[in-house]
Amino acid sequence: MKSTCFLCTSLIVCLVTRLGLGQGQFPVDNPPLSPATFTSSARTAPAPPPELGLADEKYDGIPIVDIEITGNRSLETQKILSFLTTSTNRAFDSQVVQSDVRRLYRSGLIRNVRTFTRRVPEGIVVSFEVFERPTIEQVLYLGNRGISDKQLQKQTNLEPGTALNTYVLDDARRTILDFYRSKGYPKVRVNLMEGSKPGDRRAVFYISEGHRERIHQINFIGNNPDLVSNGRLKTQIKSKPGYLRYFFGGNVSRDVIEEDIQRLTAYYRNLGYFQARVARELVYDDSGRWLTINFIIDEGPRYVVRDLSIVGNTIFNQELIQDKLKLSPGDYFNLDKMKTDVALLRNLYGSQGFIYADIQADPRFREEPGELDLSYQIREGEQFRVGKINIHIAGDPDHTRQEVVLNRLSMRPGDVIDIREIRESERRLKHSQLFEHDPAQGISPRIIIQSPEMQQQRSPSP
């Protein structure tokens, strides 16, 4: 075993208490901006006179006494104000105004915005002159029998008052196509009859549904059932015959069928069939409504691991490493097992402080058909010990809670880092009921390892 230079890292424990103290510190997420509360009664005003000044930075810092919205015809003033963060009883900020303008553009309701200011004895009045996009007055779906107007409206989100935008309408047309295809209408056609011309005020979609098609049966042809059974292959695909055959599910989706071909190919190659090929045959009954899918499989040879080598290891000997691996010489290659072996090696090194060890698997085909050599390339890196332990708890500092956290950590400054103990300590914190744990919102106790290089980067310059 080689002599090792012990380097110290910092452990940063990031927590959110259950005492209403908010979210943790690492990493810090910028809180979303919320619309400002307007304390004065904003109103729709006449068009700004020529003497108004542009809303630029020379007015920064002057108090805002009122906000005017002009030019709106169909949009309610309050609707426009809901997009603004500029508000009365605040100092004017030209950057905030520009952000408001961008937000109005992004709403899709406005095609142009001009901003002005007017000096008054108490401060300035800020005016937003808006030029609205035309809006949809009516949305019609024609030709749909299998899917209701209500279902289509829920998919497209189009309703009277929506800005008339050709890009939005084309996106809605594609959404209708995708929705129909997911429901078993692979031959559906959707045309936008109204809504693409400047004078249009209606969005009219004409739908030619075609027959609804369902899957009658799925067959696998060419697979060796002793190695990979039909039942096993069915678990790898998403196309399924209808439940109770004629009543539920079983919708035909050409996209899903093509994706199933890729899934079956990937499944075979994970098992070492690197030359496996999968095709499909679609057979309709006389009515054209029921489909039999035949997946035609050419498995090819299954590759065997002939030689397995470990390169770059000095801390652990070959025998110890190979005893821990799932794949051995003579085994059929298996991608999942190879990935498991890489994870095992990382844990092995991480348990002895080599937390940045780089493990790469390198399978190489031999000239002999159906054989490959597998090599694990290891860059061990340096061994690390625990340095300073920093506790970050959202809210006001609390010495008692920090002590509680330290008591749940199994490592102390000076210990060789064991990545398994780090994970176990993190698990204990998550299940302690002392701190917020909501992975869906990114709120969870975490332990972050900070390398010496990162500590130097964060250190303030003298």
C-alpha cells in the first residue's frame, strides 16, 4: 500500500427545521418574484401627451406616485398590472421597468409596449402604453366524434380571450394530433381552417379522426425462449393489448411501437447481444380496427467476458477487487452488472477516503466472434480526512439544534472519510423528524463534501 498524503475537507450539513424557518442554504435558490401589491388605484388613462419623458435611468430613485395603463381595449387594466412589479410608494427603477416590459411580451397578450414618465410635485407617474394582440373570440372543433370538445379544450388551453398567435395555434394543432394518436387514432388529420389570417377572430380546427385502432395481440418471433421468454419481453415494452380485449386500453400508438423496438434492442444489448436487431410487422384484421404486432428478433451471438483486468489500482490488490465484482471471466456480458461493479469499486475506494476516485469500465471486442475483454480503469486520487464540520440550519442560529445534528454524525474531524458513513448519517438526519424532508420540493437534510480547492475558491481575498 502506498503512502498517502492526508488532505482535509469540510463537511457541510444543510438542514431546514420544522419550526417554520424556511428552506435551507445549499444550494441557494433565487426566490421567485411575485407580483407587487399596488397601493394606489391604477387606472386606464388617455394617451400620454408629447411632453412625457421616456422611462430611463435618469429618473432612478424618484418616488412613484401613480401608474397609468393606456392603449388597452379588450384587456382589463388589472390584468396588465398583474404582470408588473413596478408599484407606487417605491422608488423608480429603470431596470425593474424593463423587466416588466419583458414580462408583458412573454405573456403573449401584448405585441408592443412603450413606457413614459411624467413629473408631478410628489414624484413621477409611470405610464405603460400597450398595443394588444388580437384575441380569439371563439374556438371551434369540427369533425371530432371520439373525443369531446371539453377534452380538446383541456389539452389546448384555448378559450375566448386568448391572444391570437399563429405559433400558439399551430402548437395547439400538434397537441390535438398527439392526443388523438395517444388514444388510438394513428391516421388522424388536423387542419387549422381559421386563425392564421390577419382578420381572423376565430380558431377553427377541422379533425378527420379515421378509425380508432386497438392492439389485438403481440407476438415475438425469433427469440430463444430458453434464454429470454415472451413473458419477459412483454415487460420491456409499453404497447399492450386491451384489458378485457374489447373494452379498455390497447390503443395503437405508432410512436410507442417504434420506441418499443428501441427498448427491446437495448434490453438485448444489456444482456450481451451486441448485434441484436429488432423489426416489427403490423397486421390488421379485415375491419382495419384491430392490430396484431409481430416483433421480429435477430438475437445474434451473446458475448462472453474472456479476460477481466484491473488497471491503476495500488491501494487494493487484484484478488480483493475481483472477489467483489459481479462479472467474472467466462460470464456472459451484462451491462447492469458492469454498472453495479463500477458502483461497488467507487464505494470501496470511498470507504477509505478516496472519495474522488475515478472508475471507468472499458469493454473491448476481441477478434473472435462473441468474445470481449473487460477492463476497469482506476484513478485513485488522494485520500481525504474530515476537516471542519459546518452546520447550516435555515433561520436563526440555534446551538442546541447544532449539537443534535453533530450527535447524529458518525464522523469527527480527523477521521478518514467513509462515504458509506456519510450516507448513513444523512439517512439518520432525514428520519430524525427534526427537520423538513420534502424531496418533491427539494427540501431535505444533506451533507455536502467540500474539497480544499473549493474552500480556497470560497475564501475571501485578503
